[in-house]
Amino acid sequence: MSGFIINRRRFLTVAGAAASAVTLSGCGAFDGFLSSQSPVRDVLASANSLTYRVQRMLIDADALAPEFSASEVRQGQRPNGSTDPTDADYLALKEKQFADYRMTIGGLVEKPLSFSLDELRNMPARTQVTRHDCVEGWSCIAKWTGVPLATILDEARVKPEARFVVFHCYDSMDLGLSGAVRYYESIDLIDARHPQTILAYGCNDEALRVANGAPLRVRIERQLGYKMAKYIKGIELASTLAPYGSGKGGFWEDLGYEWYAGI
């Protein structure tokens, strides 16, 4: 099993680097491979689907990612992705130290809701010391505190037809000549209800820093770091991922990354 994980990480790193190069340079060299009609992308999508099914069969739905002792936190959490959003609505919240922040949850729920940061902090919390594994090849152990996503889902009463949780974010990502788009990400309900999946507002016994996703980010400890959306604006329950972005389930997935990044 360890060999499978290592090889899979190598593939993700190469694929990720290629996709990143397309994004940063605006070069069209990989456009044919990343297009929805490309047979190469069809093969990658099939491999992703197979990986997802195999891991779901081999790993218990409630199996925990490794947790560590607090003494193993030896540095601040290394930032990944966006580190300082410049979107006007985010800057307005940041200026008031997120006093006006409200996270919404809607879509396929019986009871659409919104929560202030204080309301989230007053809910039953979970603290976990886990390792963040980045597709770029680095890792970092940190202590995270937040409300279990399952708690929020239970309060909103998810409808039976819902299959996915979609995270909408405040940060925009530049696509070169195509302009900027808001970051989004998604997971299935199995990972959404996993006990270690939390909406984190604290890191290493401090309020979450802007570089790490303040005021709120999701921690999905059994997947790679790009799945853990930061600067969360709202959560939407959906039966299909087709209406969002290019329909692949996330910003990076729309550029060729795997939707299921389990480790």
C-alpha cells in the first residue's frame, strides 16, 4: 500500500506542475491534453475514478489520518495556495477583523443557515494535530481547532439527493488571459462527515492567520492540501458537480488535477 501512495504522489506532483505551468504562463502547450475532448484527459479521469473506488473499498469510512503530539509541532503552518486575497469583499471583512463575517450553508438542505465566526467558535470543537501533505512534495505538522463539518450538516439537515459538498471561497485565482475566477473545491459526503473533517478557525493555539485561510478553512485530513479550501465564504450541498466551474469539482481539478486526492 505504501508503494501505491508514493507512486500516486509522484504522479500528482508531475500533473500538478504541468497544470500550474499552464496557469502561470498562459501557454497553450497543454491545452489539447487538458481539454474535455482529450483522450489523455479521459485516461486520467478513468484512473482517478478507479483510485477513488479502490480507496473507498480498502479504507474504512471512519479510518483516521495519523495524529501527532503537540511536541511535534516545530514551526508555523506553511501557507499553500493563496496567501493574501485582494478581493474587495474579503478586504472589507479583514479590515474589521472578520466581525461581519458570516458563513452560509445552502443548496440541497432543508434549513439554509448562516453563522458568524463567534457562533462557530461557540459550537462543540475538535482539536487535532495532523500533517498537511502538499502536492508540491512538502509536509507540515500543525494543530488545528474547529467545528466538525458534520455538525453544520446536521443542523442544516441535508436532503437525501445531495452527494457533494461544494466550498465557495473569497479568493480569486488568476487564469492569465482568461481572467480571474473565484476558488472553489468539493468533496463527497463520506469525507464531509469524517470525524477529522473540520471547519478550522484556529491553528497552533492562535486565531487562524490570513496566510493560512482566515477566517475559516476546511481540513480534510485524508486528502492532499489543495483540497482544503481556504477563505470559505459559503457551503453548498449538490447532487452533481456539473454546474460549478468546468464541472470537474474544483479550481485545480478544472486544470487537470485529480478530484479525489486521497492519501
